Amino acid sequence: MPTRLTVLHWVTLTGWAGLAALLFVWNTFLIDRHLHTILGSLAIALLPLLIPLRGLLQGRGRAYILTAMLSLLYFMHGVTEVFAPGANPAAVLEIGFSLTAFIGAASHAHTVRVSATHG
């Protein structure tokens, strides 16, 4: 039976990977090439997500906190895109993946903190 931390770790990584894959597809195929270059769009969209990746894979607590904070930025971007004229349906997926990453990361960080203070 997997522990709560293992489940939360995988929930966080699922949200992170879904968000990274979505942003790659969105910024490679779904945006207007007259306004942005592919490399620039990918750098702006994906570089912030890469910052906590190593720590997430190693299970470091601060990486989960950073992931939770970063996922809120992607959540805000998704909400902004949903209400923009000519909204992209991928924005709904961005909201879902960012919330998944946030819930997993915040819950993981909270569980580690609670077990450290009570255990």
C-alpha cells in the first residue's frame, strides 16, 4: 500500500508533467507564429517549470513549495486565457493541470510539516 506522501508525490508529478506537455504543445502548435517565435514561447512557458524539477524528483520539501507557488501562476494564466476573446480550449486543461500540481504539492508540503512536528 503506497503511503500518503507517495500518492501526493505522484499527484504532483502528474500535474507537473501534464502542464509541461500541454504548454509544449500549446506554444509549439496552437499560438500565432506572427507574434512569437517558438523558442521564445517555449522558454517563457517552460523554464519556470524546470526550476523545481530536480528537487521534485528527489523529494525535497522546498521544491514542493516552489511548485505550488509556480502552479498558481499557471492557474492565473489559464483563467486569463479562458476569459479572453477567442479563448483557447487548452486553457481549461491548463487550469486543471495547475490545480492538480498545486493540490499535490501543497498537500505534500503540509503532510511533511505535520509529520515533522507531530512525529
